[in-house]
Amino acid sequence: MVTRLTRDFFKSLRHAGRGFKYMTIREKNFRIELAAGIVVLGIAFYMEMQKWELVSLTFIIFIVLILEAINTLVERLINIFNPRVHPYAKMLKDVTASIVLLGSIGSIIIGLLIFWPYVF
């Protein structure tokens, strides 16, 4: 017997899956970041890194993906509420894009620090 809680849970998973599908199909930067993350984790597993290194890499990859999703969310909300280009709307979009950029730069630095002993 399937409970209402179980049905609601799987319904929520379907909604989340649709959102993930949207991001992977429509957002080029999300696809690039997702692909880069998969490649990085593949190399890390191939190099047989320590568990804490794998956890750190996985964590930072997910942080960048989450930041990209939030950036997309903010951009879509701004487009709904203010479809014309307004200086504040442009500024908000630029700020959220810079947040993703900062997260990406941080992830590159962390990745270099983790991979450095294995490569050199």
C-alpha cells in the first residue's frame, strides 16, 4: 500500500527531475559545468584519490551547479517581473553571474590544490 507521503515524495522527485532536465537542456553553462564536474570526478577516481579529496571535489562541483541553478532562477524571475531591460534588472543579473564566476574560480583553486601533488 502506497501512502500519501510516499506518493508526494515521488511527485516531488518528478518535479525536481523536470527542473534538472530543463537545466541540462536549456542552460549551456550548466551543461558545461556538469560535464566538467563529471570529467574531474572521473580523473579523480582514475587517480585513486583519497576519500576526503573525492568528497571535497564532489562538494565543490555541486556548489557550482547549485549557484548556476540559482543564477538561472534569478534571471528567469527578473524576466517575468521586468521583461524590459532596466538598469537594476541588468545589475541583478550581473551580480548573480558574478557569484557563479566566484564559485567557479574557487572550485578551480580547490581543484588545483587537490590535483597538484598527483600531477607534479
